[in-house]
Amino acid sequence: MVSDVVEKNAQSFSALEGSMRDFRYIAGANLLDRVSAFYDWQQARRQSGVWPLGRSTEHGPHSKCQARTDEGELFEGVNFASQDYLSLSSHPEVRDVAIETIMKFGVHSAGSPALVGNTSLSLELERKIGDFLKAEHVALFPTGWAAGFGVIKGLVRSSDHIVMDVLAHACLQEGAAAATKNVHLFRHNSLDMAREKLAKIRAKDTTNGILLVTEGLFSMDSDTPDIEGLQELAHEFNATLVVDVAHDLGSLGDAGQGHIGIQNMIGKVDVIMGAFSKTFASNGGFVACRSRAVKEYLRYYSSPNTFSNALSPAQAAIVGKCFDIVASEEGRQLRQKLMGNITLLRELLANSGLEVYGDPSPIVCVKMGRESLARLSSRHLPSNGLLANLVEFPAVPKGRARFRLQVMANHSHRDIADTVHRLTSSIVAAQAEDEAITAGRLSLNELMATPIPTVRAFDDVTTLDRAPVRVNLEAAPSVLLRSSAA
């Protein structure tokens, strides 16, 4: 039973209101009872069909797949929700090396990197990554999140400072919060504001360290910083630059070296951390640097490295094989195919009247705006045969909800055209519903009692310069429906 204190303090929201932020700090003496407020809100969204999280695929992250909601309801569709940018998770050579490694090494590392958890395969992987990035020394981590958290918590002490892009990933933000109270956020991709923060710190403190933190590719906005400019700032103010390359390493650039390679900064960045889970078909992460002293310090003072089991032999072998493919001519061709898919998707979305964020990358975030419209749109996607992730506040600013479409090399042109058709059709239907609910002509309960209409697959794949439905998020839904039917 929920305590009176929790009941009194818990906010109540309908399925189209509220956000995860509202339940982060909750009142009540009983730690278990007080979480019921979040569950009640989550259930309201589930029952209204607008809870898009917790889904699972039946047979892996293929370009088309069956999936289940977190309540177990099965649906099938084109998959733009998984992170497998070069489609290496189902590559025959990657699968073969996984099977061969399990037969030879077993399935478990059985220790941390400090305590006999490494194998010859993980040591070989460290060398491959070091050669690929021209950073001689590499420490492996069990997950990308652990690498981001661990590199900050391992290097920074309570009297030190962290200067970080305000949109840096949660693992970096939480690592910073765990390491020191001296965390200084600068405006996204603003060299000028980063300079201001660094100058202000050094005007008062010349004896403690500063870690300057950014990402190679930001996953919610699909944009990149001036890495050279940030490295120059780090040198000027005796700071250390860390660049998180989780999303762009392997998937972007002629050689697959991401934006560090594109900006001609290979071998010039102080510290690079990354994840294997976007392009390299495995859990895991790494930190690369030019000093063995830094690597050894992280191995024993970065708790996710010291107190977590090492990558399994199969994971190390899988990532190693993926690096071989990424560095090969096949890898170059896969990146070209991926970029062709990215360009086509962005063009078709634009032709449909939908805006996307940032620059071309495997992350194509479609602007939605209001959370209520985004949630109603997401309600239509399973019935319309599309897997796409809805991102809303607090992961992005309030009123800037978006669908994050994640492109794979193995998506066909048919998949892409179909996706634009299904997404735009879903949004147009949701706009009419949102307008009716806002005007009081329709209740959410009445809407839930109405079957969700489905759309046919887009058959006209020969005409890829236009999409079958056009959306204008600024127009009245009634106008949109008339124009799309015309």
C-alpha cells in the first residue's frame, strides 16, 4: 500500500502529460512504496498505447524483425530502432568467429582485467584499437557506459575540475558527478563558452587538474564539435581533453575513424573513449591514450575496470573481427552504403515536410516538438509496422521530442521508403487525434476504444524522390488530412 506521504506528494499525470524527470526525486520514507507513483504513470501510458520503451526483438536486430512490447504483445516491422550501423551483428565472418572462440575459450572471462580476466584475444584487441587510432595504449571496459564513467572517475579527484559539453552522454555526466562537485557545463559545441569556463577556473586555480569532455558525434542532435579547437584549448589551459567516439567510430569517415579522423586529429587527442555497441557488434568499451602510465592508472583506479569482469573471449574476438572489417575495403563499401541510406532517408523525410536534426550520420532524429503529439504518433507505429525510438524530455529539452531513426548499411531502399511512408502516415493520424483531444471533442479513453488504422506498405519504390504523405507540423491537422488525401 502506498504510504500517505507518497500519496500526498506524488504528482498525478495523464498518459499525454508528465515526464521521467517528474519521478526522479520522490518523497516518502519507504523507498519501495514511493516508486508506485512512477508505475501508475507508466501504466497509464501503457494502457493508452503510448509507452514505447522496454521492447525486445524476437531474433535479433535485423533490418526487418519481429518485436514485442514490454507487455509481450508481438508485432512486426521495419527496424530503425537498433544500433547496428554497419550491420555487422549478423555478418557471417563475425558469427563464425564467435562460434569458433566459444569452442576454444569457453563463454566467460571469469575475472577482471586486473585479476586474470584478460585473454590473448583481449590483448590483441587492445593492440588493434591502438593501431587504428594511433594511441599506443588501450584499456578495455565491460561496457561503453563503464568506459565513459570510468575514465572520468578514474582520473578526476574531488579538488579537480570538469568542463563538459552540456549535452554529453549520461555516463560522462554521472562520472563527473561522482568524481567532483567542480563540474562546469558549457553551451553545446561552443568553443567560446568552453574557453570562458577554462579561463575562469585557471584564474583561480593553477594547481588542480581540468578534464575537458566532449563527444565525436552527439546522438540526439547528430552534430560534432571542433575537436582541434577543443584540443588547442586544453593545451592552452593545461587541461586534458577526452572525446567520446561511441557513435561515429567505425561508421563515419573514409577510413572509419569517425570525426577524429575526418578532422585530421588521429594521434593528436589526449584521451579517446568509445563503445563497441553501435558498430562493433558487442557490448564493451575502451579508453585509448598515448601513455602506458595513464592506462595502468585507469586499470587499477577506475572501478568499472578493476571491479567488473573483463570482456568475454567471444566479445573480444567479435570486436576484433569487426575492426578488421571496418579497416578493410569491405568496411569502406559498407560505410558508403550506409551513407547512401542516410542521405536517402533524410531527403525523403524532407520531401514529406519533416525536419531532421544535425548533419548526415547513422542517427536521423526527426523533429516532433510537443510530447503529446509525439506520444500519439508512437502509438501508431507498431500497427503500421515500424520500430523507431521516441526520445522525449529529459533526454532532450522539453517541447523538443523526436523520433531517433538509426540507420543500418543493410537497410534497403524499400525499407527506407516504407519507413517514411509509415512514419508520416502515423504522424498525420496523430495530429488529428491531438487536435481533437486538445479541443475537447475526444477523450483519451474514447480514442483507446477506437481501433488503430493501419497503412499499406509503400509499393512505389521506383519513385524515391517523393514520399506518399506530406506533413507540416505547423499546420492545422484538418488541413493536413485534406491535403494528404487530395
